[in-house]
Amino acid sequence: GLHETSFGLALIGVTTRGVCWLSFIATDEDPRIELEKMKTHWQNSVFHQNENLTLSFIHKIFPSPHPSDTSLPRERIHLLVKGTNFQVKVWDALLKLPMGSVTTYQNIATGIHNPKALQAVGSAVGANHLAYLIPCHRVIRKDGILGEYRWSSVRKKGMIGWEMAAAENQKNI
């Protein structure tokens, strides 16, 4: 399904085993391009459009557009990923990053006990097909610059800012 979120139009794919795809659509992009990417990634799957089902997942992922609204607890969402062992290791490291924090490619590489694998870590971060859910937006360059983001650097900055505000609000409760 295609849905508006706090961070723009998103395409979400869901299976009985969990969310298998979440990507954002650029304002000047035809959503069918992202749909074709999802179909290519999950090439042996059968696809059905069911925006009622996918909307319930969007509400779980993005419960409120306002970081100060902490009335809705985050529900655990199962994810279904497809990648190499190395990619899954990197994605697992990303999942352990607390909301409102950022890290560097170097820290991820060191954390997975492969400190020289900076390019491979960068490739794994970029190969993530579960935008926001596997928080690749929390990875910045070691010089503190946010850097590129597959779904736009402006969106990355917005996500980081929103999460930092939400984390600060949680501390103050």
C-alpha cells in the first residue's frame, strides 16, 4: 500500500511474517518505480494491494506526527529481511541504536567486530529496504555531517530531528 506519513509518501509491503518493505517516494517520482523495486527484491512473491491492512502497520510505525505525543506506546513490529549475513549483521546493529541517537559507519564496523569494513558497512546501510524501521538514517559521517540518504538528505535530517525531540520528551516524562 501507499500511504502518507510524517516523513512523506511511503510504500509498505507486509507478509504474514512481518513488514518486508518500507520506502519513501520522492515528490517528483512515480510510485510505480518503487513498487517495481519491491517486486524485484521479492521476485518470487505474489503481490496484492490491500491498503486497509497496510494502513494499520503505518499507524503502528508512525503513531503520531508530533514527538510530544507520547500517549501511544510503540508496538513491536516484526520485520522480514532478505540480505547477506554481513548485511543482516549491520542491520541488527542499526536496530540496537536508541531513538534520538546517531552513530558513524566506523562505530558500526567496530561494533560488528570488523573495523576495516567501512565501505561494506556503507553498502549494507544503503541496501536496507526497511526505511525508518531499520534506522539507517541514524548513521552519519565521522566528521558529524549527516551525509547522503537514499530517500533524501532532507528527509534524513527531519527524521533525526523528530527522533531527538521525541527522545527528549520521553526523558522529561
